[in-house]
Amino acid sequence: MTPLPTQSPPASPLDTANAAIGKYRWTICGLVFFATTINYLDRAVISLLKPYLEKAFHWNSGDYANIEIAFKLAYAVGMVGVGRIIDRLGTKLGYALSTALWSVAAMGHALVSSTLGFGVARGFLGVTEAGNFPAAIKTTAEWFPQRERALATGIFNSGSNVGAIVAPLSVPWIAEHIGWQWAFVITGALGFIWLVLWYLIYDTPANSKRLSKAEFDYINADIPAGLPEEGVTEEKPKASWGTLLGFRQTWAFVIGKFITDPIWWFYLFWLPDFLGKQYHLTGTAIALPVAAVYILSSIGSISGGYIPLGFMKRGMPAFQARKRSMLLIACCVFPIIFAQWLGNINMWLAVLVIGIAAAAHQAWSANIFTTVSDMFPKRTVGSVTGIGGMAGGLGGIALTALVQKRMFVHYESIGQLDKAYYIMFFICGAAYLLAWVLMFTLVPRMEPIKFDDNN
């Protein structure tokens, strides 16, 4: 491969000062951040209402696990289909439709009066919330050049942490003062505020009246010579799922998501339970440690975008920078295996090490999502992201059904729940290193996918 010249041609917009280029793309990133915040706020509500719902519906750990599985199963099924739909409808309509439906689903929880009803409501929420990440990653691929995508992804993905921070600071208070039903109604209604902003502000780069010519050129400046500028128009997908699954690059992403997504599900759905059962925290007392974990996660999400950018600024190719960054991030998760032991010394030591691991997960997410836009044409990004999201959901179901449900029920029945958490933290620590080895064994070098006219 011929090395890039040390100095880009004067006409290249990649070397134009940001002030001259414009920054409207970051407004779009802000919209996606807001949507992701709402997405995670809506899904995190139930974990904080678990004590109230256990009393109201007489749940045990097995009942809660079944409801969690309903969400993950619907999310997995939704992911593979919704990515394709968003590629066909386009980001503007596809993202709006998904957000409207998941907001209705979130508010609908307030009407539920049985355990079965919660399973149905969680399923509807899961299948509709599946649209967020395919739409968000597709938006990022359309609005950002390659070298900025991990940073943009890290920023919008930090919305998942903000949602998880806002949830413990608000949901227990709402439940205590006006009832658990209102926690679902109020948080679900936020999606409709976002919809108004989305339709007022968003359009594709080619159709946006607020985007300058200089910034448009900057966004599309890293398209290889000889390929069409996919950012100019929002093309319809021409690659079938069968075609996409024929590439090792797809399977690298699928395997990475299958192994590591379940770890984030564990933090999201079981962290409040861990703090409550291990340290006897209840109600609003649980808010601060949960918020602390997700504040650290937000830092990790944004830092995860800066790490490869730093390597690239020193001349490292984008894929190699991504690969090295993901190895460093995987190593940062490993200390979580000591969380249970550290927690016996002081609860905040456990919170700290879990927070660092959660931050590393978000840094990992910022990079693994970006590998899709690194290797695939923009017109297939939603579809590939959806396939990987489905794999992540199936991984979460497998972990919950085969490990968490049986293990937690067993150890809870003999009064040794701390052992279940010890095993889970060990799984968390090892998952990312395993995923890294498998991913980059499949795809050791940057190999962009090109489609001919028939696929």
C-alpha cells in the first residue's frame, strides 16, 4: 500500500480549519445524543422500580429475569429487521418512527396490572427501542468523516450513560411521591419532545439548508477515489442479509456484539439489585452510587472516541488505531473480577471498579460500532448494525437464561447471592479480551467492502 503523503494537498478539506468548515454536524450529533439518552432512560426505569414491583406483583429473581428476557428477545428480533427498515426509509423517517413507538411503549407500562402484562410491555419496548442504534450509527456515517466517527459515536453513545444517571436521580423520587406508574409516563413522554426537535432540525447532508458547502465537502472528503459520494444521496440498500452474512467483517462485528453486549445488559438491569442486596440500599439511597457508575461511563464513552483519534493524528491507519484502542480498552475491564472482594472492604471501591469497567464498555462500544462504517458502505450500515445488535440481544438472552436466571435463583435460595455476583464479575472481566481475539483473528487488517451492481 502506498503511504499517504505527509502533507495533504492544499485543496483537501480535511486540513481546513474547523472555524472555516463549520460545526453543524455536531448539532446533529447532539440530537442523536438526546435520543440515546431517552432510549436508555426508558429501558432503565424498570430496574429502579424493581423493589416496588416486587411488592406489587410478588416477583422473585426468576420472574424479573423472565421479564428481562422478554425485552432482550424482542430487542434482538427488532434489531435485525429495523436496521433494514431504516436503510430503506432513511434516517429521518426511520428514527422518528422508532422513537414515537418506543415512547408509546414506555408510557404503556403504566397501564399494566400483571406480571404477564409487564412481559408484553417489555417486549413491545424492546422491538421499538431496537431502532435507536442502527439509526444513530447510520446518521453518524452520513454526517461525519471517518476519522471523527468514533468520537461522534462516543459522544452520542454517552447519552446511554446520561439516561442511566438521570434514571436513579428521578425515578425513585417519582415512585415515592406520586407512584411507580408516573415514572413510566413522565420518562416515556420525553420522546415526543425529541420528535419535534428532530423534524425541525434534521435532514440529510445533501438536503440540509443549514450545512455549508465547506462542511459538506469535509464530511465526504475521505471517500476513496473512484467510489460514489454516498453522502450526496441516501441510497436504498442493495445488499441482502445473506450477502452481508457472507463477509468475515460482518461476523467479526456480530461476534464482538454477542460477547460484550450482555455485559452492559447486566450492569443496566442488575446493578441496582446488586447494591440493594449487598449493601442494603433502598429507595433514593441507591441513586448516588448508580449515578456514579454511569458518570464514569460517560467519561469512558467520549474518551473511547479520542483514543483512536490520538493514534491517527500520529499517523497510524484508522483500522490499526481502532484495533489497538480496543485492546487497551479490553484490558481496562479486567479488574472488575475483584469488585466483590473490594466491596467487602468498602462499597465505594466496588462502585469505582464497576464504574471503570462500565466506562471501558462504552469506550469499546464507540469503537466497535465504528468498525462497521469503516468497512461497509453507508447504504448498508443500518443493516449490518442491526445484525450485530440482534447478536448482542441474543447474547444477552443466553447469559440471562443459562447463567443469571439459574445461578441467581439458586444462590438466592441458599442465602449466598454474593457468590452469583462474584461469578458474573469474572465473566465481565474476561469477555472483552475474548471478543478482541476472535474479532481480529477474523479481520486482522482493514478490508473495506465493495459491492458490484448486482448486490
